[in-house]
Amino acid sequence: MLGLGFLAPVFLAGILTAAIPVIIHLLHRRQAQPVPFSTLMFLRLSHQHVARRRRLREMLLLFLRCTFLILLACAFAGPVLRTPYAGGASSVHAVLVVDASFSMGYGAGGETSFARAQQAAEGIVQSLPNGSECALLFCGARPDLDVPELTPNLLQVKRTLAGAEPGASSVPLAPTLARAARLLADSPWPNKELYVLTDMQGFAWRGSEYGNALRFDGVEAVVIDCGSPTLDNSAVTELVISRHAAAATDEVGIAATVRNFGPRARDISVTLETGITQRVRRASQTVSTPANGAAQVTLREPVADAPIVAGAVTTAPDALPIDNTRYVAAAVDQGVSVLLVGEGGAWDPSGPPPKDILYLKTALGVGGSIFRSFVVGTGDLPHLKLDEYAVVVAGQMPVLDGEAAAVLHRYVEGGGGLVMFLGPRARIEEYNALLGQRGADGNSVLPAPLGERVQTLEKERVSWDEIDDKHPVFEVFAGGLAKELRFIRTGTYIALAESPQAAEEGRMRVLARYADGAPAVVEGRCGEGTVVLFTTSCDGAWSTLPLRASFLPILHRTVTWLAQDEAVPLDARRVGEPLEWLFPGSDEAVSVAITTPDGVVHTVASTLDQGRNRAVFTETNLPGLYRIDARVTPHNAQPIVAINVDPAESDLTRLPEGRLRNLLPGANSLSSIGAAHAGAEMLRRHEGLKLWGPLLAVLVAMALVESLLASLFTPKRGPEGVRTRSHDIATRRLEAGEEAPE
């Protein structure tokens, strides 16, 4: 409820001055003087009519003068009207959460959203009552900028705010809000406040529906809207290159997707520039983008002697310039990158490949092959970016776990190609549980659930039959060459639980069967990707497949089929994602030098992690080109890596109204105010509404009214005044019907 308070109550002692007019009135009351003048008898009659009016006038003037002095004393005492939000003059524990993602750099109108957040945050800190403590948490900026604990040093908080800048990441607010909730929950202070300063972008609030897991009980929450009223932005959101773009020509094509997030259609100029420190313009085109839509343009770069094309695709700067540039570092050779996953660890190049993938490695590495294969173990999968490989070929994976299976699932769903072989060490139950689970589209990595192991006698090994020679993998064996496949003999295989519905819907296709009718090779779809499953082993233990001459064309055509239509993303690495390198065959620490886009050289050393020699670099806070220099060549590593901003952050669509209440559950009160008025509003809430300004205006008006009334009520002096009063009395008597006295 509302309440009245005073900032300097000592001045209330001035109220005693209101007695001065009363004392003066009592001391100077005019006494009627007897006048021995009998002919003026009518003056006695006039006294009865005038006395009451005169007393009322005197009381009114006395009241005005006393009230004036009382209000004057109250004005000097600093009156304030307390609001329900103001905790009197009590100190508070406040946590400021400042959104520093790159969308806060939007500068429509000449001022960025982050600059408005800085000004609003400084005003909030300034408004905190004496004795308050404050913490400052940035979401998306460098962690070392935070003031992570509640501190009474508000000057430190102000200095940190003044030196902060928005980052290049797209970190959601949820983790930072969780830290703020823990700080306030651990505080014993009764008055707790949370301030969230953001541009109200809907993407920033993703994952903030905590439910009952995290609450803000007992906290006064205020969200400061620092966003711009106009949301007109464009960005380069994706770069892709055909993996064989340079196979038949001396230039490489880079397809750039440009998205217009504004409400009007725009013609946008797109430019390709190559070079690391100094970029040279190579190609430029203008693309027409619809309102809230996207368009794609292909820019071509001549292939030079260098194995890598490095540079950037840019558009004209707008109010958010950071997303108008997208960096590229792409290998332009004709090789197809293939990842071989074996049952062991990463392959030591100085020794033979693991036995289970020996034939795979040998077949893909024959003279003149376009394939570049790299060998890892199942445990290495979570540490690799599989989207950098055209195809993944997996032998038996006896140590398959949930993390590795999830990586494979995401890779295939995203459009990757996967070839799978089974074997004696493949655990059917784990395969079905981890790779047989259906995703959002209803598909699983396994084209069909694995059944029982089928084993035949040595003399009764089954051959391949019913070859689908319409499929690109086996079309080369059409006609008379089909008999070559019948020489493949299989003693053991894993049966599949075929689904007629899956075949009818096109989710599964049998490419080859054994003579007993069981599937030998099956193709399945999972999301945007394709899986080819061989139901026997690739090490010669269960089948003669890897020993036959037909194995080479079958494997080559399978890998080529999965890789031929793949558009390889050139900008898959995001700001903030760590860079990792594996050094197979080396147990010693390997030093890696990384030159970041700002020219600073960082050095990290590899360490042994569960038998893997691995180096990790985490300071990828800037978009741009990172140059890598290592004493030992890392596993499948390029000397230049492109890191880009998350294109989802470029969509500045605001959070729908009404959702804010659900994102900060348990708060005592939740309000949203504009950044321009945040400081003044918080000062009013903490100190109350200052009333001395309006009160002084009232005093001036009262002084004028008192002067006017005093001049009107004061009797006129001299004969003219007596004549006027006598005339008034006579007039009133005549109007009343009385006779004038003799």
C-alpha cells in the first residue's frame, strides 16, 4: 500500500512556525474604540452585520498563512510517496542479468540495444538504497567480465558495465538466470531484486521454462526492454559447397544463403572475398530476397595451387553488421573424406590398421583412389565433428554407448551417409536399443531391428541372390557380371525383422538377399541421411565378401553413392564451440599453436584422455579464420578453420506477449519497463515519489492567493472608506424594507 515518508524529517520541526500567525493575530486583534458621537448611531447597527463576515475573512487568512508555513516545513523535509515496490530506505540484494549476445549489437536509430542496456543498468545501480549489494552477470560476454558474487562495491559494478561489450555468441538466458536464482536463493536478505536487461528476442529465452525446478520465490523481478522498435535485419546464414565441385572444372562454387528478416523485400549485394589477413574481392552478385524470406546465390572461385579456399562471403552492412559476414575455409581437392570406425582406438599410422577394418582401409586406399580415410574408435566419436566427413563406415562396434550412438543418429538425421557392417562382437541388444530408437520423423539409424544370429555349416554357406541391379551400388553388376556376386559365400549373418510397411513407405529397401531369402544388404532412410547395412562382417570371419574382387567396386560405389549428392556445410563451427584435435600414434604431449582472428597466438598442449592423445582449444569467442600449426599433423585437421556466428541469433523476432510470466516463476512481482525510463523508475520505486517539487508549486500558488485575499479583505482607510461602508449599510437596510434611523 502507499505511504508517506520524509528524506530529512528534522525539518519537520519547522511546523512549529505555524503558530506565529496565530500569535500575531491574538496580539493585534483590533479593539473597538468608543466614539462619543451620537449622530452616528447607525454604526452600531452595522457592526452586527459586518462582524461575522470579518471574522470569517480573518480565519481564512489565518488558515492560509498557517498552512503555508506547515507545507513549507514539509517541503524542506523532502516528502516522498512510498510505492508497493519500495522497501523504504532498506538495503537490497540485487542481481543484474545483462544479455550480451550479438543481437544486442543491433543499432537502429544510432544507438545499440547493448548501449541502452548499459545506461539502464547504471541507472538501476545508482538507484539502489545505501547498504545494498549487487552482482552483475553477462549472458554471452566473456566470463571474466562478470561480478559473480554480491558485493557492496557498487562502483566496481559501474566500472564493469562501462567497459563491457556484446559478444559474438548466441548463449540463451536460461543458464545465467539459473545462476542468478541460486545467488538470490542463498541470500539471507529479505529484500531481493532481479533485473534482466535484454532486447526481448524470443530466441534468447529458449529453454527458460524451468517449471518447479528453479524458482524466484520472494524476488522482485523487473525485465528491462532494451530492444529497438524496428526489426529490419539481413544476414548470410549458410555456406555450402559440393564435395566434388572442383572435380571437372578449375573453379569451385560456394552457395550462399541470404536471409531477409525484415518486413519488406530487398535486393542485397553478395560478395566473395578470399584471403586470411588481407582479403581480395573475387566475385559479386545481387540477389532479391522476399520479406521474411531467403534466397540463394552461387559464387565461384578459381581453384589455385593452394589446397584450401579461405575467405568470407559478405553483404552490405546494416544495423547488425556482425552477421553480414560469413567465413569459409574449404578444401578444394577431389578427395572424399571417409571416417572408418573400428572396434579399437584411433589408428596408429605407423602400424597396421585394426583387424576389423583392415580390408576397409586397404580397399579405400588403393592407388588412384579419390577417398581419404581416417580411422577412429567408437569412443572417439563424441569428440569429432562428423559433418566434416562425407561418409562414415563402421565395422563392428562392441563398445557402442549412448553418447556415440547419439552422435551417429544426429549425423545421419542431418544428411550424412553411414555404412554399417556387423560381426561377432556386435551386441545385438545394444544395437537395437541405441540405434533402433526412432527419431522425431519416425525413423531409426537401423533400417530394421536386428534379429538372431544365423550360422550355417561350412559346406552350406549361402550365396548372394536377388540383386537389385537398378540401384546405383549394384547397377554395374547388371547382366553377366551378376554371377560374380554369387561367388560370395556367407557362413554367419544377423537376421533382420523386415517390416512390409517400412518397405511400402520407402524407408527401407533390400538391395541384395542371401539364397535363403534373408536380407544381405539393406538401405534405409533416417531423416535427411541414408544408411546402408551389410548383415555380415567385413573382416572375413563370417563371409568371403572382403576376399572377393567384387568387394572393391561394392565398397567404392556404396561410399560414392552416399557422398555424391552431399552439400558440405562450410560454416558448421559456431562461436564458443571448442576446437579439438586427435593425435593417433603419439603418446607425448603435442603443442598446437592457434592464431585467432585478432592476431593473438595461443598455444595448447595435448593430453592423454582415456588412451586418446587429444588437444582442446576453448577460446573461440570471435568469428573469423583460425590458423592451426602443430608439430604433429592432427587427425583430419585443416590448417585453417572457419568459425561463424549462429544464424538463429539473427532472427530478432520478439518474445510473444504474455509468455514472460511463465519464464520467471515464483517472483513476487514481475514488470517490464523500457530502458529509457529504467533508472528513474527504479529510483522512484526505491525512494518513493518525490513530492517537494509539486509541493513548492502549491506554496507559490498559496502565497499568491493569500496576497490577493489580504488586499481584498483589508478595510479601506479614511473618509472614502467610511462613506462606502455607510452607503452599503443603508442600501442593505432599504433592500430589507427597514426605515433609515432619524
